[in-house]
Amino acid sequence: MNKITALMATNWTKFTHACSEIQQFQQRIWIVSIQQNLQSQSSLLNDTFVVSEDSFDTPMQWMEKRGYQAAMIQAVDKMQRSQTLNIELAHSQHSLIRVK
């Protein structure tokens, strides 16, 4: 009986840890402003998005789809609340603010 109890406790711990990890990544929100043409400072050429991991299937899915490199994704993943980060891609600059 003790082996069954220990096994159940171990499995429960693994389950709660997995649920916690899922909740943590789905709680992050960024505001991302994308300036398409780096030569122009016009705000008319900017697109701004609210990116919430609530709608992601995997962590950093939005960033991966936009072509962020592994080092860029790592930097975004480490962002703290209220921190800003600028990322330059081929023909655009992404300015990120982590709000949650």
C-alpha cells in the first residue's frame, strides 16, 4: 500500500508541476510595435499588437512565427514586467514591452 501511495504522490507532483508551467507561460502579455521601414520615423508605418500567450499552443509561438531567432526568443522569454526590448529583423524593428 505504501508503494501505491508513493507512486500516486509522485505522479500528483509531476502533474501539478506540469500544470504550473503551462499557467506560467500563458500568463505573459506583450505589446509589440513593428516599424516596417527602418528609414522612416513615421508612426503611420507602425503596426502594434497585444500578444498574449493565452492563445499560444507553445511558449513563444508568436515570436517563432514572426521569424525571431533563438537568441531573440531567449531574450524575450527572460523579459520581466515593464521591461522593454528592441529586436531588428530583416526589414523591420520590433519594440516589445512586457506588461504582464
